[in-house]
Amino acid sequence: MKPRILIISPVTPYPVHHGAGSAIYGYIRALRLEFDITFVGFCPPRHMQQAQAGLDVLCQKAYLFKLPEARHLDAFGTIPYLFSNLQSDAMHRLVDRLLAEEDFDLVEVEYLGMADYAQGARCPRIIRAHVQEWLHYYINFQQTHGLGTRLEHLFWSVDAVKHNRAALESFDWVLVTSEEERQWARNFVPSVKAEALPFILMDCGYYTPAPQPPRNKQLLFVGFLPHTPNTDALLYFIREEWPLLRKLDPEARLSVVGEGASNALRGVMYDYGVDYLGFVEDLRTLYANTRVYIAPVTCGRGIRTKIVEAMTAGIPVVCNSFAPAGLGLLPDQHVIVRDTPRESVEAIQKLLVDDQHWLALRDRARGWVENCYGLQKVGPRIARRYLQFLEKSKWEAA
């Protein structure tokens, strides 16, 4: 009989419609070989039926809830304002009932904003966390304009520090994205049991790179557009870099994939000749016809899973130095990193015309993904590590 794990998540991993879901999807696929999984998470109503059907195949049980619509400021509460939209009374009641009535061997919480859902667990608890969230908000505080906006980001940073420390103190194991984040966790709580494990697992059999560079000069941006860092990044590229590239190479084309674009953003894309495709469930055909993937993200928390997905599909990536933070990528070996509009445009244009340069970067990036984030190679190691967590916890409790 397999050990049982309860996974509590702020997003549904299926169908994958943004980066956080992709990260959780890979872990569920790896863990299901060794564990019976019960999944509880939020899901957009439009995906509810499809998500339930898919998760019923992947998990022993799956419970989905509508995400609360609004954040609530409570100066006396323990939940930071930024996480208050993850608090569902209905989900809390279900999780409390599951923890009281069923015998789980492990409970895993995805992301710090969901930490309080696991308070009633009677078994070892794991949290997968981005412990530098406060730093991203502090960077936003430094970069934004306007006193009110800057104070807001500063408040979020301080609030996140307090909440992060409390969460790290309470969990048995903390899984982070990199050794740098592990050190940050130890700085917060010296006694924390933090470990760096690959945060995302990519199915390298699902994405097959094209044998040769596509002939069309297609650029691609993929992102969940209600997420402000994605919208800001796209607007920046369209306004600052896209005109320079079109002047340098009039044959270049840019397509944008992602649900939730506002009317204002749609208008900007139309004005600048950008193709907006909306939500695309299966990106493989589009990836096979894309020459360059762009990632001009300059703020936000977490890691950019779409960068790794593009590399898995065999598309060279051009980004700034902020975007690949936490992934362990080497600039100009795995991705092209440029921080000024002119340098970025020149790097993109070279990839549009130089096949040998394109192939060399593509091959290095794909090989790196297979070894560091490939579901086929890394997935079994993740599952074994979870079994070791369980055995170690039993030994310590004996």
C-alpha cells in the first residue's frame, strides 16, 4: 500500500494555464508513482470540469474550489494582505475535515500563502516556498514611482518577512528553488530544515524540438496576463523594444499567448501590430514555429517556469538579468541575457538570422533542462526524496 500525501495548492495543476500550475503538475506526475495523492486547490470556474476530470486520473481524490475574489486588509490578523485572497472558509472546512478523519502520511503545501491550511495536520508537513518574496516586493519598492505605490510595496515586503519567518518555523521541511534561497531560509530561521530541489519538472518527451530553425521570424511571449508583472513586461517590450526590432528587421512578428488581457492591453497590441492569441491549451505547434522566446520580466515573485518550458521545446530565450533568477541558468550559455533595449534587440535579431548560433544555444539549453528539470531524469529522484522525508520523520518520532 502506498503512503498517502495531501497536497494543498493555490492553483490547479491541470489544465496548465500558468507557471505555478505547471510546477505543481510536474510534481504530481512524479509523486503519483510512489504516493496516493489527495489534492485540494483553487480553480477558475471555466476550467473546473476539465480540471476535475484530469485530476481524477492523476490523484486518488481531488477537491476544487473557486478562488475568493477579493483581498481583505486585517491589521490584527496573521495573514498578510497579499495572501488574504487565498483564504476560503469552504476550503478550510474541507481540509480540516480531511486532516481529522483521514490518515495521511505527509501533507504538502504549495507556496507560503497557503501555509495556514496545514495547521491541523497530525503528520509531517512539507512546504514548497519562495522565501525571497519579500525581496521582490522590496525591489518593486525601489523601482516604482509615486509615494503611495512605493509605501505599499514596502509594507508588503515587511509583511511578507514576518509571515515567511513564522511559516518556516512551523513546517518540518521547507523545499526551495535554489541554494541561494536555502541560505535565505536559514538566515530567517537558523534551525529550518530547508533543502533545494528542482521546483519544476518538464516532460521532455512531450516537447520535441524542431530539427531545424523555423524559417519564419516569429517571436513569442507566454504569460498569465492578469498577473501584473507579466502585463508590465509585455507593455515594456512592445513600447520600448518592439519598434526597434521592427525597424531593424521588418519581417519579425510577435505573438502573445495568455488568458486575461485587459481591453487596454489588447488595444496596445493591436496598435503595435502584435498578434494576441489568448489562451492556448497545447502550445507545441506554436513552439515548433517560433524562432525566439522573450522574457522581459523585471518584477514579481517566484520563478519563470515558461522560460524553462520554452527551452524544453527547443526555443532560444532572450531575457533580462532579473527574469531567470533562481533557475541556475548561465547567461549566453543557456539563455541570452541583455538589460538594455538596444542590446536585447540586437541579440534577438541575431537569433532570427544566424542558424548556427540558434542551434548551438538551443542544444545547450535543451540538454540543461533534461539534466536539471526533466521529469524523466529528475522525477524519480524527487519521489525517492519524499520517501526519505517520510522515513526520517518516522525515525525521529520513534
